[in-house]
Amino acid sequence: MTWQAYVDDHLLGSGKVTKAAIIGLQGGVWACSRGYTLSTEEQAALVAGFKSPDRVQANGVRLAGQKFFTVHIDSRSLYGKKQVRR
């Protein structure tokens, strides 16, 4: 199975995830949702977040221009929730 198939079939296909991206630890998008474009700065911030998880937990991340709260981060994955604007 490719990473793109994993994103499409398992993440998006679950109905619980609306956008997803798999980024390598050196940066670079391995797979992502259609139209979900992450800038090189956003990719670098994600990679740095795994080196400083407390910072990402406190400040969240910005992906495709959208702010996300960090719900969970471990050595392999980061899960975020979209910031709700009022």
C-alpha cells in the first residue's frame, strides 16, 4: 500500500478525517488530501514540532494557512483540530 492510498482509504475513507498529510522527518510531503497544500515553512515547523513537542502542544500548528490546536503528539504522529472562529 502506498502512503497516498493510506491517506485516501484509511484516513479520509474513515469519514472521521477531512484533511490529512504525511510528511517525512526531513520535510517533504509523502501523501496528502487533494488540494491540501502545505508550504515549505509549514512542513519545516511540523518537523521541528517533533523535536519540541511541548511547544507544538502549547501553540498548535499552521497547515495550509489554517491554525490547528494540537490534540496529541507522539514520536510518530501529530493530531490536530481546527481552530473554531467565533
